[in-house]
Amino acid sequence: MSNQEECEDDEVGIFVSDTSGPEGYIGFFEDDGETGCLYVSDRRNRKIVQHLQIYNNSVQLGVQETDIGVIWSRDGRKCGVLVWGGMRGIIDLENKREGRAFIESRDTKPIDDSDWLEGFEE
């Protein structure tokens, strides 16, 4: 099964979103009970413009909705997902690239590269 297929399932166990990004876009995270994926969607065209798988084995990991946060960088060019307080995936819309720390266990280290994290500081 491809990453695209793994991230496109009809059942949703966890759904978290943030609309504070660029006008017309929404960032959201979905866990279908098997995989967890970050998406950026164009609301006007009702189309997913980019997605990124963050983990599989949802049941084994035990991720809860309260463990997830979707945030946008200050300039609105990057959308990120926090899991257990650490940045786990970033979609950079401007440069059409993705960065992630694929979660295999609770011990998986989050993204710590300052270039990727730029703009997410409070």
C-alpha cells in the first residue's frame, strides 16, 4: 500500500485542524485508527494540496486527540503537527517540501532542525 493510500481512509479516529494559515488553506491531522497523517487542503478548491504520513500502528502508539496539535508558522508558509509536545511533521508550502520525524515509538525524537522549525517559535 502506498503512502497516499495509507493516508486516505474513510474512517477517522482522531481529527484536529487549524485554520490560522494562509487564506483559503486549512491544516489538519487525521488518524484513522491505523495511520496518522498531516494534510494541507485548499478550501476553495476542496482539494488536498499536500500530505505527510507521521506514523502507522496507531493502536500500539496509543496517540490520543489531546496529544495532537496542528500549527502554522508565523508567515503561513509552513504547517506543522505536534505529537506529545514535539514537532513531528512539517509541510513547507512555499518550497513544496516535507520534513518529518516518523514516529515508531514514544521515544522517537522530534524534529530539532532550526531551519525546519523557523517561524514556529512563540
